[in-house]
Amino acid sequence: MPDKADYGEKIPNNVDLHEDRRLQRALESWQPNFLGWWESMGPALPTQDVYLRTAVNVGREGWAHFGHVAMKDYRWGIFLAERNRDRRIAFGEHKEEPVWQKVPGEYRAELQRLIVIQGDTEPASVEQQRNLGATAPSLYDLRNLFQVNVEEGRHLWAMVYLLHAYFGREGREEAEELLHRNSGSEDAPRILGAFNEETPDWLSFYMFTYFTDRDGKYQLGTLKESAFDPLSRTCEFMLKEEAHHMMVGTTGVDRVVERTVQVMKEHDTDEVASFGAIPLKVIQKYLNFHYSVSLDLFGGETSTNVANYYTAGLKGRWMEERRKDDHKLTNDSIMVDSIDTDGEIGQTEVAALVGLNTDLRREYISDCQSGVNRWNRILESAGLAQRLKLPHQAFNRKVGAFAGIQATPDGEKISPEEWEMRKGQWLPTDVDKAHVRSLMRPVYERGKIAAWIAPPRNGINNQPFDYEYVRFP
């Protein structure tokens, strides 16, 4: 299998698509449906072309080409990471056996379900961000939004390839459904709740690309360990692209905090809304919301399905091969969050296999904390006493052990009545959202930026900030 993508094909790929005419025809028949979806559900802002990176290689030595591209002509393609012919299964009851190049019959339904759920998230975020281009704070940010959008579209192609290539008629039907479900639709919503939430402003976008795309990183990381080698190599390459999406979120929140701090110091006040900045307390509320809905994406604290996935070798742990245990976990246990018999927040011990969702969520939480530390260093450097903070895991949860209770960001259990009375202290209110939306005015001049966010420290691909990242008709 070649490392370099074949751009002579209608669908760029490094999977030798031309050698399987039936599969090629099937994917070429899906392509117009994808382009129709992109036209109706993708970025709404008309552009001439955008300075985008396009994947051209999956090897370790350079993999992307940068250039101005009309988005409708972007070459979405199918790329799998390099194959390791000696790779063996790293965990579960098939540990040490050669990885699978075909879908084992006994795991067909489970593998298809995992691929469909992952595939459903990819177009969802494009739909959620469809109208953001109309209010971009700079050409640099607008370009980054579109880069995220086209790569999420390519990730959809990655999952659709697997469904078409390995799951027959049922896979083709599932691939069609990925375009029929839409974010927020009453009739056919996306499968996971967070992907039906709105992304109505750029602060939400940065929070989404920090917290929710980071969930995607961990989900892809567990699928990268899969014994089904095509899925593993697909996810390995997707992770490479996903890193840029999280950079957009990390540095986006950096720049919002940095600008808020500048205005706070300039006017010697925390109440910066009237000066066109976003108050720290509003940033904290957005953080609380996006972090808590992203925690829900990891599912319940315990899961028999996930235990079965692990035992079968379908889905591993984050950094599976770096773990210092037997990689079977049949005799291990883990403490997971729970509500005790008195109805209080606590923990209980369960078999490690059924607690794998908790294991993954903890890896994610630790990673999220690194971003908060980074943002707090901006506050510390400015000599300010305020700090941002991740809320307690029980806060604002709709899935898992804490779904039936209400808790403060400090983890204090409260009554539903008190929650209703106080939730506006912790989550964005209509007034907060209206203020943030009032700041969302487009800045499309080269080298200019909106007043509520600081400029980036570095441009894209060594280009300056005032580069013409996006051209308009």
C-alpha cells in the first residue's frame, strides 16, 4: 500500500482503490451525495479560495501541502497510516495474535457500530459550525475554521471507506445515514448529545475545539489500538490531523483570556463587558458548559459493552502499549465515581474491565487540566489573582452516575430547586450569550482582528498574521 496519495484518481487515496472497481464505483456513487451535503450543510460563507493544507502523504517525512484552494474543489480523500506487517494484537483475549486485515464474523456488528458512532461525529461538527464564518474575528481564524471543517469532512470519508470496504450492503446503508442525520434535527439528530448542541459564537468554537475535539482525540486513540488493522491505521492518520483542531481551541482560548486580561489591566476592573471584552466569569461559564457536556461523551462510569470491546480486541485503552500490566485486566479492579446508598457523591470499586470508560475519562481530564494551567499562567503573568478551573465531574451531567443529581462546580450536591435558582452563576445565561454574540462582528481585513481577542503569536505554515489566508469573490 503506497504512503503517498494518488491524486490522479477521482477520489484521492492510498488504498489502491483502482484495484477494486466495485468498491471504487460504490464510493464514486456516494461522492455526489457527500458534495450535496457539503453544499447544504457545510460552511455558508461564500469564498473564492482558502489557504488550506491537504494531506498528500501518510509517512513520517512531511505529509501535507499548503495552498489556496476553492473549498468546493478540496480533494477529500482516503488515507491509512503506514502498515506495520509485524503488528500484533496488544490486549484482550487475542493478545499476541496477528492483527486482523478482515472483519471477524463474530465481531462484525460491534465493529460496525463503533465505526458508525465515530463517523457520525465528523459531519456533525461541520454542521454545528456552518454559520460561524459570517462572524470570524480575523482572516487567520476564518482559515482555521475552514481547515477544521474540511478535515472533519475527510474524517467522514475515512469512516465511510471502512463501511463500504468491509461491511457490505449494511455498511453502504449506514454510510448513507451519516449524511441523512443532521446536528440538532428533531427528526434525525446526531447520535451523541454534544453534537446536537449549537456552536453559535467563536468562544463556543474555541471551547468546542479544545474540549470536544479532545474527546475525539481519546476516542480515536482507543480505536487506534484496535485489532482490526484498517480501523487502527485510519484512526492513526486522523489523529495527526486532529492535533491542529485542538491547537485552534487551545490558542483560541489563550487569546481570548489574553485580551480580557489586557482590558482588565487597562481599565483596572473585572467588568470588561462594556469595553468590548469577554469577562473572565463568562469564560469560566463557557468552560463549565463545554467541559461537562464533553465528559458525557465518555458514557457511563461502568460499561459491559466497553468491557466486551476490550476483551475482544476491538477497542483498547489510551496508550495501551505503554501500560505496565497484563493487558487483559481480568483480575484487576478500579475505583469509579458513584452515588452511594445515602445518595451522596462517592466512589465504588468495580472490575477494571467494566470501568474502562472511567479510565479513559481520567486520561482526558488530566489532559484538559493542562489547558487550564496554561490559561492560568496568562493570568499569573499579568499579576492577577483570578484563576480558571475545571468544574467537578458531577457538575451538569446528563450521562453516567451523576445524571440524576445536581451539583455545584465544587462538587457539592444540591437540590433541583437550588440548581434552578443558581445555575446562572455557573452556566452561560441568555445575557452572557447575548453579550458574546454582540461582539461577533466579522473582521475580514488582512492583519486586522476583533477587539475581544488577541492576535495569534504565529501564523500558519510560517506565514505572517497579515497573510491573505482567505480570498473572497
